[in-house]
Amino acid sequence: MIGKKIIPAFDQRIAGYPKGTIPVKTYLSDLRESNEFLNMLLDNMNTAVVIVDENYRIYQFNNAFLNLFDKAADSPVGEAFGDLTGCVHAVQENKACGETSQCSFCMLRQSAIRTLVEDGSIEKRTLERIFYFSGRPEKKYLEFTTRQISFEGRRMSLILIYDITEIQLQKLELQENQKQLKQDLQSAAGIQQSLLPDRSPRIRNLSISWRFEPCEEIGGDIFNLHRIDDNHVGIYMLDVCGHGVPAALISVAVSQFMHSDKGLMGNDCQLMSPETILRNLDEAFPFERFDTYFSIICLTIDITSGLMSYSCAGHPPPVLLRTDGTLELLEKRGPAIGAGFETVPRFGQEDKKLHMGDKVILYTDGLVESRNAEGEAFGVQRFLDALKIDGGKTVDVMVNTLYDKLKVFRRGAKPDDDISLLGLEYVETGEVVC
């Protein structure tokens, strides 16, 4: 490229002279100016440039090469590359470049020689090696290219060397930080999993089954159940807006709140209504403080009488599946917690009588909005149809079958939102175990 810019201009200046009559003074002056420009360009570029012969001995280099290898400033031209640059193998084995145990494996040497043999060029390659600077070892990450040139009437290799040490160290630091972050996320995921209910919780007159799949290592969904007293059980499921660490932190905080005296336990371990709990949550988690909002369904069940009370804040409506196959959506609900739509939000509360064999299904929108590879959503209707088909089976079979159908539908596509699914069945069982 340099030749294309300089030589045509030089040709134009001498074009007016008849052949063989170009003044020598003019020719030498223009040639000298061209060489001075090229030398100035080479000495002020950031890329290290070096010319070596077939024995890997250096014949020419620029200032960038001197800046990269400080030993080169005190070494005469004609030395071998490894000796002049302070290659680790030459220094540690106290042998000349070309005589160490590693010279036959040297990528840079092989590329330079191969360029001469094959009369071509070798595109950018990466080299990681220790060089000695002022007697101290330092690891360098270099990229280099080689090409054949004619220098002083001989075929030699032109090597262009790029120092990428700083970039590579930043990359390695980033990779280490990502590795540490992944480990931290896995630890956090383990903590979050510990806040979910036991895989097969045993409570008198209730059979419970659930599935949970976060879209990342940790997510914003969480649910659990809690025995309030001998006759009452509280259950909740929430979905924090967003994913990852921020959403998980909120979900953990809400989980702790639900087990406090303003949550399911109430004052002096007395039953508190679901609607009152949601009002307490709305006061404790304003948008201005946490910069987010979440949906939640909270319900209490009298396991002796089968009376169920629920209150919902922006959450997908639970499904009540009767023993006769009838499906009922529990759609009594108010705004999401922290949404701030009302000064005193009205969540409302509704009571339902459960009969033996009735089932209640709780879920987050990540289930019905889960998509396959073609972008098609699983959808509410497909969800309800699956419940109808398997409604006569045990709640454990129904929950696991539904989750399997969802995975088949996705055909390997990863969920883009957390998926929570919890089912409970009102059945006649033995004594309370948990």
C-alpha cells in the first residue's frame, strides 16, 4: 500500500524526462525522500517489525520492536531472535537460540522458516511465552504474521508482531470474574432451592406436588407452604418482575417476610387473612424502595373443614379442579405488589369449600408463556386442556405429566422466564407428619 502511494507520484515527477536523461541528482533526491518517509513510518508505528533470515537471525527492526524487547537495544544486528529478545528457553537453559530443547517446537521460528520455504505468508497467530526484561521474567501474549520479502538481495521473512498482553490479561481477568460469578450464582441458587418446600411434603388431608425451573441459575419465582397451627396451612407463590440476582434477592426477602409476624404466622401465631397479608406486603415493598414489583397468590386452608381462603395480587388465577372434572379459575385479585396504582390497594378475598378429591393448581406466567423454537407460546388453553385430560389422576401424576408435556412442547428451547407449578389435592390422610 505504501509503494502504491509513493512510487506513482515519483514516476509522475520523472515522466517528463526522455528515457535515459533523468538527472541523477533528481533521482537520488526523490529516492532519499521516499526512503526517509518509509523509515519514519516504520519507526513510529505501534506494530513491531523485524526481518530475519533462514537461520532466524535478525537483520532489521523498528522502534516498536525495541520498545517491546528492551534487550534488543544493546544487541547487535545479526543475533538470533531468541537471544536478542530474551526468550525464556534460551535464558533458562543457557543455550543459544536454535539450540534449546524447545526450539523445534517454536511457533514463531517455524512460521518464519515456513514462509521462506513456501514462498508465501502466514496469517495472524497467537504466541504465549515468557521473555526476560532487565533480568526479570514476564509473560507476554503476542500475535504475529509472517511474509516473504526480498532484503539486501536475499529472501527473508518479515515478521509483524502485535503486543496483546494487556488485552489478553483483561480477557483472562474477565473470564475469572465470570467463573467466580457463576460459582456465586450456583451457591445462591442452592440457597434459593432450600427455600422451596420439601419435594413431598406430608400434611394431613393434603397431597402436594410441585415443579420449578428457573430460566437462569437463579430466578424471581418462589413458593412454599407453612403450617400455621394444627388445622391451618398457608401457601403462597410469587413472581418478581425480572430475572437473575436482583429478582432472586427480592423473592428471598418476600419469603422471609411471609414467615414473619406480618406474614402467614400473624401476631402470636394466630391466623391472618390472605388479604391482610397482601396489604402488609404492599406496605413493606413499595416500588420507590425496591424499584420493582411482583405478583403473588396467598391462600390458607383449614385442613379439617376444607375451607380455603385466597387473595391475589396481579398473579395468574389459580385453577380449582373439582372431582366431576369442572374447572374454575379463581379470578378474585387486585394489583401487583409495589405497582402503586392505588394508595390503599384493594386485593379482595374469596372463600372456597374444598371437597375430598378437589385439586388446586398454582403457577406463574412463565409456564403458559413458555415458547418453543418457533416462538409459539404454550398458552392458557393448552394448559387448561392438559389439566382436564389428567384431572382424574393423583395430583403428583398430574403435575409431573403437565411439566413433561411442557418440555415436549418446547422441543429443547430454554425457558425465557422462570417456571413454577404447584398442585395440591384435598384428600383424607393420616396424622400430620411435618
